[in-house]
Amino acid sequence: FPMEQKGVLRTNCIDCLDRTNVAQFSAGVGALAQQLVVMGIRSSVKLDPASNIVRVLIDMYVEIGDHISLQYGGSEAHKKKLKL
């Protein structure tokens, strides 16, 4: 795996912060899996959706989604469960 960033991923849904957060989460799981392999922590880039590390990442994205939604819309995010 290359260890140098080659680009930037930008996502946004024009009418829904929740969908944007779900898209970012999906990309984040893939990036995390690759980073763990490069660091020698894992040997596979596939992460089990029920694993503790994915659950922690879900919790982080839920919290981030709430903060962003409060800033832009004045209420917490509506979609609290991320489906893998």
C-alpha cells in the first residue's frame, strides 16, 4: 500500500447532512482498514462491521453528525444508526 496521500475525497449531499455523514463513514471505514494494514496492526483491509473498532468509529461519526447538524440546522442528526 502506498503510504503517501495521493488525493482528497469530498462528499456532500445538497439536501441531507445525514446522507453526507453516511457517505463519509463508508469512506472512513475503508481508510481506517488500509491504515491499520500499513501500520502492521492488521493483515487484511476488510474490517468486520461488528468489530469494536468499527463500533467506536460509528460512535464518533454519530457525535460528529450531531455537532454538524446543530451548526447547520439547529437540531441533532436524524439518522443515528449507520448501516454497514
